[in-house]
Amino acid sequence: MKNTLTEKEINPLQSIEMWEDDVLERYPVAGEPSKAKDEYRNYDNPVRDTVREFYRLNHTYQTYDFVQEKRNEFLKFDRKEMKPWQAMEFLNTLVDDSDPDIELDQLQHLLQSAEAIRKDGHPDWFVLTGFIHDMGKVLCLFGEPQWAVVGDTFPVGCAFSDKIVYPEYFENNPDSKDERYNTRYGIYSHGCGLDNVQLSWGHDEYMYQISKEYLPEPALYMIRYHSFYAQHREESYDHLMSGHDRRMFEWVRRFNPYDLYSKSPTPPDLKELKPYYEDLLAKYLPATIRL
């Protein structure tokens, strides 16, 4: 597919951080007003036009078959093998052209999330989760379109919820007209559990697959579902959840504020923090990881 896409279709956003800024507009800090629906859908706003185009592409191309293709392509982990800290430095070569909030690199953003978690006294595996949860964005460095790396995730193989951002763009998704996939349950069954449900492809699932043998289950839920806003914020796929999923999603919700609201204009002291995080990576992850 990449060969048939234009550069603007591969990278519709000036920065992948624009997606997270968009999420912040939809889900602001508790007590702060969210943007009114008509303001959020201001079609005369150039930034909004860019985000809308990102979601149009995401919702058009993230089909059940597309997800299977990407899983087959990337879950071989045959592109690179490196030490975990080197993988974080590799992620840091992903340069954002602009970040409307602050001008920090990927590693600094992740350190801010992790340090906020550590400051609140959470277990070290929780701190590590904050540090590595976005490592899967290295998919961008392998030439993947932005809309196949970041963005709200959602189940494929069943009807798309109208609680997903810009649901009107699913009209262009072939699965919305496929009788196998366009019903409430589609190929799934009531309470089947999310481990049996395929979500749209991106950095969440990729990083989950990299780390699934090494981290506690709550950490894996945080990594795998932190972009699944249609459920952990909107609860629009509760019919697919198992009781175990519901219990584990308490961890996802606990993690979400650190993911969204920990940005600060003050950069963390990388030199001071590096030994702690290298030790933490070594405690939980193998000496080398495959990407």
C-alpha cells in the first residue's frame, strides 16, 4: 500500500505529537472544560484540517485485513536487534517538526511520564511502563504511515462505534460494508475478552508484542490499550470485555493521566536519570530486544 500513497498521505501531521495534543483537547485535565463540539469541529482551522485528514486516512485504511498484514509484517521482529537503552535512543532519532506544547524530544517526554509515576510512589514496573510505553513509535522510523503508528485504537472485525473520534470517516472503510464485520459483534462474541479481539494496528500493539514475556500483566494492559479511548474513556466496547479485562482496565485508567498530563517545559536531567533507567531496563527486559 505504501507505494500507492503520496507523501502527504503517509505523513499528514507535521508531528505525531499533534495526535496527542488532539486527545488532550478531547479529554482535558479534570476540572478543565473540554472544547465545545462545534469548536472542536472548526473546519476553518488549518490545524484541525490536518488532524481530520489524519483520521480520515486512519479510519479508511485500518481494516481487519490491513491489521493482519501488519501483524505478519512486523511481528517477525527481523529489522533490528539492540540493547533496550539503544532502542530508546533509536526512538529519539524520530524528530518532530513541531510540538505546540513544548520542544522536547521523544526520550524527554517519556522520562517526564516515568518520573511523574516514580514521584507518586508507584512500583518500579509501573515506572518502567511509563518510560517504554511509546517505544513502538519506532514504526515511523521503518517508514510506516503516521496513521498506522499513532491514533486512537479501536476493534476491527466488528462494527465501528460512533464514540470513536470522527466516526463519519468509517464510511470509507470497506469493513463497514462487509457483512462479516459490520455488526455489533462481527466475528466476536459477547464477553469474549480483548485478548481475542483485534485492534487497529499501531505502536501500542507492537510494543505489547515486544514486551509481553517480560512485564507484569497490568503493565501489559497499560501498553496495549493506552490509546483505546473508545473503551477506557467511552466504554463503547464493553460488550466484548471479559470480567478480567474490566479489572485490568483500572490499571489502564490509572496510567492514562501520566500519559496525557505529565508534559512540562522543564526538560528532565538525562545524565542524572540514565543510570536508574538503564538498571530498570536491565531488571525487566532481556539484554537485547528485537524490533
